[in-house]
Amino acid sequence: MTEPKVQSKVKSLRWLRSLHKWLGIPLIIFFFLIGITSILLAWKKKAELLPPTLETKIQQGNWISPAEMVSIAEAEMAKIGESTEVDRIDIRPDKGVAKVTFKTHFTEVQLDGFSGEVLSIETRHSDWIEKVHDGSIVDFYLGGDEATKLTYSTLTALGLILMGISGFYLWYFPKVIRRLKGR
């Protein structure tokens, strides 16, 4: 009675081993990519992958308008020959700083929120690392609509789930087989 059960488990174990191996070979590249970029993103401030947020010299008075911030940042990008299409403004009231970022490149312009003085112009390395991490770097350069990001994230997540399940059974089935043979 136990022999057919053992044979069934052995057959399942062989199938799972094959599945685990053939899924693991292509997925290992993506798992390493996600793992390495995860570490970089976790340490982005300590590794200086993100420009440090500067502080204004004078923290009083009225803030310049967001439209003025955009105009100043666009003028700075025009000077260096980069695209001037603004993506967002990150305002830090406690430091008196506004960070302006752009849609088609990874540059950040930090402005004094009170005077409009340009405090720094630097590359935000963490932004492109994040895009590599989630797969949206392909959409970024090809002008896509996040289709690659969704496909990459979904397939990689499903692969990780399947690798976890098959890995568990590769560990568990030999124990079951030994127990069945021991009866």
C-alpha cells in the first residue's frame, strides 16, 4: 500500500526538481537584480545615491510660488542643455528647500524656498536605481505606459512564489518518502 504512495511522491519530487531548476535558471538574474537594487535603495542616503537635502540660510519670510520654482529650475536645465519638463516639486518646509525633479532625466535642482537661489544641481541616482528595481527603466527609455513594469513585476513575483513553493516541497517530500518507507 505504501509503495504506490512512495512512487507518487518520488515522481512529484522529480517533476518539482525539474520545474525548480528550469524556473530558477532565468529567474536568478532578476532575483539578483532586485536584491542588489533593494540593498542600494535601503542604503541610498548613506551611500550618497540621493543628493543630501540642503538647508536655507534664512528661514523666514514668504515662500516663492511653485510657478517661480519651476521657472528657475527650467532655466537651470536650459543652461546645461537638458529637458526642462518638470515632473514634481518636493517641498521641505522644515529646511526651507524645494527639490525640483524632471520627467526625462534624473537631475534634481534644489532651491531656497524663500529667495529662489539655486542651492544645488545633482543627479538623483536613487531614481534610476528604483526604475531598474521595478522594471520601469525600460518604459522610461522607450516611452511606454508601464506595461513592461507590470509584466516584469508580475512575472518575477509569480516566479518567486513558485520557487518558494517548489523549494518547500523539495525539502518536505524527501522527509515524507523516508517516513513512508519506514512503515
